Amino acid sequence: MWSCRYIYHQLTGEKEGEETKPTFYMYRHLDKPYHVDYIFMSSDKIKDLEICDADKWLHLSDHVPLIFEI
């Protein structure tokens, strides 16, 4: 099993600490983005990973949905 963080890096080619798509916004502030959320699943089963747009979700949570295709 691999975490979403590993799969994210595998799919995007981005290095850890250099993520361009945050998954969490402290206190729902767009100027406080972080990449902290995980999906636990075998990496060979995930075909695609989408991190939803914060503008559409921050009114509900400081985390944005992670959608993955298996």
C-alpha cells in the first residue's frame, strides 16, 4: 500500500515539498495552502487522481476532496 502523497508524486512527477495542488487550507484561507491528505491504496490500482478546486469546497471544509479512479 502507498499513500496518496506517494501516488500524487508518481502521477505528477513533482517532488515532495514542491506540490502544486494543495489539499488543505488552514482556517479555510486560500493564502495558507498545504498538501497533507492521504488515500491508502495499492498504487498499481489507481489510474488517475484529482484534487478538487478549493473555491468550490472551502465553504464546507478546510480540506478539499480527493477523487481517484481505480
